[in-house]
Amino acid sequence: MSAQLLLERLADELARLASAAVRLEGLIAPSVLEPEALIVAQSHDLLSQTVAELEGFVRASAPTFAGGEDRDLQAQLSAIRLSALATRLRGWTEAEAQAGEVDLF
């Protein structure tokens, strides 16, 4: 797998996380939060902003690795315990994914 392709796929994953974080923000009503909960909500906002910034950085950096040497990353991808994530990073469709893998939370 090329570094550029891996970075593009990582950027896609970060975009998915940023989108999920934004959806969660919609569930938080700051006006009804206690002070401690408000601090947690603000931490969530920082988390979502950080993920979005990382996604932009990784996506913008990916083209600088174009034409680089392909690497065998199967061992590293096999270490990812979330099979759906590993499947997406490999660029496989769900049908191509190995049967019987379990997502751990």
C-alpha cells in the first residue's frame, strides 16, 4: 500500500469521527448543564475540533507522498481490533472482508 493511499484512508476515518462528534454536539444543551458537565462538553468540543484539524492536515499531506514506494502493512492492519476499521483502511468492501472477525469495543 502506498503512503499516500494510507493517509487518504486515514483522513477519511478522521472525517467520519469528526462528523460523529458534530452529531453528538447536537445532543448537548449547554443551558441545562451543571458547571462540571459544561467543562466536559467543552472538552468534547476541543476533541471534535482537534479531529477535524487532524483530518485536514492528513488529507493535505497525503499528496506529498505520491509516487512513493508501496509498503506491506498487513501485519499492522491485522493488529487493528476493529474489523470494520481495518477493512476500510485496507480499501476492501464488506464482501471482501474476512468472515468471522469481531469488532471489540
